[in-house]
Amino acid sequence: MTRLIDALLNLLAKIPHSIIGLIGRLSIGLVFWNSGRTKVDGWNIFHVNDKTLFLFQNEYKVPLLPPELAALSAQVAEHVLPVLLFVGLATRFSALGLLIMTLVIEIFVYPGAYVLHGTWAAVLLMLIKYGPGKLSLDHLIYRR
């Protein structure tokens, strides 16, 4: 039985980080991208619509920032950082930005959603620590 477990563990250890990194980048990127798409009308990510402003004034009460700036910052970040993750460019910095956003959401907006936010944080921390993998622009740039 020990041999079977060792063989299985050895097989699992051969899963390439490039695949794990790609799945992590795409999945967590889509979480934030989809959220960002709900905050804008069309493709102008620099215009805060009334619905988004209302949410930031009444539900997403982020301290230290006026609601207009918090809304604009969130919708720009939720559009730019996921795209960077999708292509694997500035991956660690993009993941760090989304991790900070996740912490703000968990602490100030939805403190009871720690299971969901913990899952997001785990994926983002993996990307921060191990990078995007070989299937990324970061890897191509680093090789040169």
C-alpha cells in the first residue's frame, strides 16, 4: 500500500506548474473580470455609472477613500489586472494588487465571506510566490 501511495504522489508531483499557473491565472482573473463587467456600461472603464456609485456609497463602504474614487479604482483594477493575468504579464504584481483588493473586500465590505476570499487569496498567493509558469509573457520576457 505504501508503494501505491508513493507512486501516486510521484505522479501528482509531475503536474507542471505551467498548467497550474495557467489555470490559476485564468480562473481568478475571470472572477475579477466578471465583477468588473458588472460595474460599467459598455467599455468605458473610467466612467462610474450611477448603479456602481450607489453600491460604493451604501454597501461597499471602503474607509479612507471617497466612494467615487473607490468605485473608479475598483472598476479599473478589475479590468486591467485580470487581463494582465490572462496573458501572464506582470503576473506577481497583478496578483498582489488583486490580493490587496481581496483583503479590503474581506475586512471592510463582506467580512463573513472568508471562505470565498480565502480561496481567492490562496490562488493569488500561489501566483505571487511561484509566478505564472512557462505559458506566459513574463516567461518569454524573462528568457530574453
